[in-house]
Amino acid sequence: SSDVCSSDLISNLEHLGIEQAIVIRFDGDFAARNAEDFLRETVYERLQAKEVYLGKGFAFGKDRSGNIGLLKKISGELGFVADEVDEVTLRGHRVSSTLIRNELLSGRVNFARRLLGRPYGVEGQIVRGFQRGRTIGFPTANLKPQNRVIPKFGVYATATLIDGRWRRSITNVGVRPTFEDEKTPSIESFVFDFDGDLYGEVLRIRFLHRIRDERRFDGIDALKTQIEADTKVALKYFSFPGVTSSLDLN
């Protein structure tokens, strides 16, 4: 799915030394396949796997019928290695996609980052917005995300990938409640020290630190004052020792 098979994830796999990643489109037909057919036809015959490992408790196939028991049975018949990997825990929590998703939906991007081992990112094309940010001194890039999982509405310190360089940015996720006519959720990023036109580009944004909840303001002046305060908080975050260098930010 798009929330886990993003370019950001693929690039992180590359950094881990994985030479090849095969992404299978998870549609209705694929979801309906039973576990044994998946192992025999996809894993063994098409991928010609020599070793297969499952996370502890992981289930696969239609109705989650596949498990380590079935994997070892089929591997014994077909002659490939199969084993189970111990689960990973953090602060007493079992690291899982469900836990990570819940943390993101609650806005806890810092803990989600520790669970993932990397910042959570979204990817999408920059589309034309109402350009209100430009009129108050904070021109934003409006991203139409491909990801299904979007962090809780609010304002975040973020990193935006532009021309192969991660840049410091601040991002609002939400419906812009100060403007009553807007109901569709949006992701808007203001990139520090950047003055280019990003319309039509496909960008990645990594969520690093939550600054505040989204809220309504009584007019443009109040909104502008709050944005100025938010940028100061974001810049203070980026000034902490190690933040910029550890994230390879410019």
C-alpha cells in the first residue's frame, strides 16, 4: 500500500544494504489469494526464494491463514530455509504497523519515528492552492499526498526533499479553519531559505516534531502572528545540537 511502500521507505532499505526490493500491488485479487498458493507460486516459483523469514506472530494470505507453521511445512517440501524473527519492543510496546499508525494518527510523530527507526514521511505532487500564504509572507507548497496515513491535524517541524537535498520546513496538516469555505484536508509546507517554484513537482516531507494542534484564528493578523511564533519554535528545534546534522538538513 502507498503508506508503507513509498520511495522514502525504498531509499531507507537501500541505506541498509538491501540490493533489491520487489513491490507487489496489493489489490483485491492479491488479497484474496490463500497463503499456501502465495508461498508456492509467488515466493518459491516466481521469486525463487532461498530463505524466508517472518516476524514473530506475523500472518499472511486470505483470512490471515498463513503463519510460521505453514511456512516451515512448505519450506520443508520445497527445500528452502524458513525461520521466525523475534519481535522488537520499545518501551514495553511491541513494534507493529498498527502501533505506528495509531501514534501517527495521534500526532506523536517523535515516538513513531523511534518505532520506525526513521522519520515518517509523505510523498505527493505540489498543486495550486489559494496562495494566501504568499500574501502574508509565508508562501507554502501545497502537497496532494499519496499516503493513506496522514499525521493528526496540526503544525509540525518537518524536512522537505528538494532537488536531492533535505531542507528545513514547517508544515500544517488540516483544513485551515480560519477560512470557513475550506473543508478538504491539506498539507502545506513553508520551506526556510527557499524561493523557487515547486508547482507540479513530486516532493517528500518528513515529520520530525509536533508544534501544536490546528486551531481557528480571528482574522489574518492573528494567524500571521501565530505562524511567526510557530516558525520560531521550528527554528529553535532545528538549532538543537545534532538535529540538522543527524537528519542531513540544509
